[in-house]
Amino acid sequence: MVNVQNYDVLVVGTGVSGLFLALHMPETARVLMITKADLDESDSFLAQGGICVLKSEDDYDAYFEDTLRAGHYENRRDSVDIMIRSSQHVIRELARFGVDFARKDGELLFTREGAHSAPRILYHDDCTGKEITSKLLTSVQKLSNVTILEHTTLVDLLCDGNCCRGAVLQMADGSVKPLYVPNVVLASGGVGGVYEHSTNFPHLTGDALALAMKHGVELENIDYVQIHPTTLYSQRPGRSFLISESVRGEGAVLLDKNGNRFTNELLPRDLLTQKIYKQMKKDGTRHVWLSMQTVRCPDVEKRFPTICERCREEGIDVHKDWVPVVPAQHYFMGGIHVNLSSKTTMEHLYAVGETACNGVHGANRLASNSLLESLVFAERAAADISLHEPKNNTSDSSLFDPTAYENLTQYFADNISAVQAEIVRQKQRRAQK
């Protein structure tokens, strides 16, 4: 059983945002991290393309404008400014934790992706998320003040009015326990698990959103769900495999059934998705095709080893075959409303990463801003938590009613249904405006 007196911070999730937060907490802060699956089953591990960085002051205005244009100018400008201004610091931090970005003659290499006006994206082959997340995880596992529990699920928040006093957890053995802790950080990822076709892990079912709705924590733009234009069309069941935007950034082209190029491959993701759906309808096909034979890099196998290998598993030789691709749910721009320090509207409750909405992405995320945004605002959350002495670390047994969780299967199913219904409701509400 988790000892209720042992921790100062509970972090729900072990992706890049949760890990980076833990790495920036003081050594005196006792941190518990939980994940409902295995440690390598966070969407952070799946990120292929890269991470944006401000290359120089000369690129600031263009980077800022690219982010706003992709987000349909619904972004919070102060959040975008903080993210861009913090990017070089974050890259230095990642290097400190051993992250290895592509280089040539000792100099960092930059690639370009859709809706970017210039190359400003650092990468590690086609598995940048895995490189970053695994290095951060290794660093966290060395910390004596951090405990990580796998197969441990957030069931509920323990709330006293508008103050979070802890959480209810389902432990690996199936038991349900209260954890009283001064601060809770929701870093539990997106909502892919509520969709039939998604690039996300299926266990990411918007748990934090359901609990936010239950306890009156403000949400923001939860109908803003990004569809990635190019995932591998396959008859295999399960998670959709992403064909990274960086493939198109390196010169791959989209083709119709007759082998004709039909669009600008570097449009923002939402616009490109519309173009693909329109072409599929016109051609009467279930997908379009991506030709990697026009990729500019000299060794496509070396640049995109994971993608090439997965295509081979499907019987596709990227050197001579077209890759069938189709849009699928990919990223969640909305989430739990947070301020610039990642604080929610409930005291002692924070949200970071895809779970949170700090306004950086607006209505549509610019490619490769997700890892950067998650890291920047996770570090800001750590700083804010560290500034304040714990004031609510006493347990109150009246906040925990075990009878409320006697049928967890139905409880979790109801949570998923609530998230699905609210996304639909918000979409309808926006359409009526």
C-alpha cells in the first residue's frame, strides 16, 4: 500500500511532461509517479518527427507566425512566446540528460515539416520521442526521491471544495486506495482511446478530463482534436501506425489512384486532411498513396528506419512501392485549462502535456511543437510547485468513500462515455455559433 505520508507530489503519467517535471523538482520533494500500463507505453515514445527549437532571433517572428497560422490564430500568444523563448534552454537540458540529436560534422541537423516556413526541427532518426522519453526515464529512475508504479490507475480525485487533497488509485493488485498528497499533477496524455482509429495507445482514454468534469475543473477547447493526415493504411487491428510528417518534409509526395500529385504536402495538418478526404471521395478509395521515392535525403533507410521496417512488414518496399496512407485521430489540442504555470482552476491541481490546454496550439497543432510545449510547461509547473510549501498534506478519511468504486469496470466505461459525449457536445455548440 502507498503510505499516505510518503509523498509531496503525485504525477499521473510517465510521458515526457511527467518525467521532465520530476527531474526539475527539488531533491527534498518526494514524488510518486504512476502509469496505468508499462513504462514504455506512453504516446511520448511514439513521437517520430522531432522537436522544434528557435534557431536564432532572426527566426523568432517566423516561428511565432507559423505557430499562430497553423492554430488559426486561436493560440494564447503569451504561451506561444514562452514556449519559443524557452526552446533553446530545453534543448540544452535534454542534452544534459543524454538525448542524442542528429548531427553532421558536430553540428545539429534541422529538418522541416508541414506548415513550417523554415527548417527548425531537431530529430533522432524517425524515433525522436523514444530517444527523448527513454533518456528522461533513465534519469528519473536514478533519483532517490522519485518512486514509479506501473499498472496503477487514477480512479478519482480527493477534493475538499475547490482544493485537491489527493487521489484515489487502483493498485496493480486491483485494490483501491486513497493517497493524500499536497499536489497532484495530471500528465495522463490524450484521448485516442475513445476513438476507433487513432495513433495513440488505446489505454489513453481521457481519464483526467472525466475527473475534471466531475469535480468542476475548467476545460478548454476539448473539441479540438487533431487528425494526422498520413497513417499507414492496414488491415491489421489495433493502433494506427504514423507515417511522420517529416517524411513529407523531406520531399515525399501524395498521389491519387492514378499516380498524380494532388496537393501541397506541407499544408497544416487539418487542411491537408481535408484535401486527402476530398481526394478519397473523388477516387472512391479508402486511402491515398505516399511516394517516398522523391525523398531528398541520400539514405531513406537510415533517415526513417522505423517507418521503412513497418512498411516491409506490410509487404511494402518504400524504394519502389507507394505507401497507402489515411488520416487518423492523432493529437488533442484542448484539455484541462491551465495558466502559464500549468495550474488548473482547482487549488493544488496541475496539468501538463497533452492533458492540459495552455493555449499554445490554438485550433490546430503545428508539427513538432508537442514535445517542446510539454517540456516547457512541465518545468514551469515544477517551479511553481517548488515555490509553495505544502499546506494540505493531512489525510481526511471523510473524502474517501470506497463504496463509490465497487464496480470499476462500469465506472471507467461511464468516464469514457462522458468524455465522448462532451467532445460531441462542444463540437455541436461551436458549429451553432
